[in-house]
Amino acid sequence: TNLDRYLRQGFTILNGSRGALKDICEKYKGAVIIQVEVPAELLRERLQARARESSSDIDARLARGIALKVLNPKILNFINHKAINESTNEFVALLRNLSNH
């Protein structure tokens, strides 16, 4: 798979689909999964500001996000609701914390 190829190349941080998460967790037992979430109304505002999707596309995307939300105690949840600099700093701190374990 692409994931196997990336891991052989030394990649350790990947962006993946929540739909593939179950398979990834089963195959890569030691993987640390971070689910990045944005509150629905904030995500709607961000997507509308980008103006790349229609209102109906945004509605469908938000519905998919709710349907695919994973509730699992082994998964770390990162709430991306702050300004980009602050969220970036917090996410990097989370990654650094994980690398120290």
C-alpha cells in the first residue's frame, strides 16, 4: 500500500482518511492516531471564506465529517479552533510531546 511505501521511506506523519482508520489501526498496531477536528460552524466559516465549494458541497462535507467522527480512547483528538499560529504551535507541541515517549 502507499502507507507501507511511505513508512519504508521513513515518513512518520501522514494525513489519512477517517474511512480508512479502522484498517490502519488493525494493520499498524503501534500507530499513534491524531484526529484533527474543527467545530462544524467554524469549519463552515472557513470553507465559505475560501470560496472553493458551493453551499451544498459544504453541507455535504460537514455531514460526512460528523458521520466519520471516530470515538476511540486510543485516538488523540486535536481541536483546531484557534488562530493558525496558535493551533500550529499547539500541534507541534503535541508532536514533540509524543516523540519524547
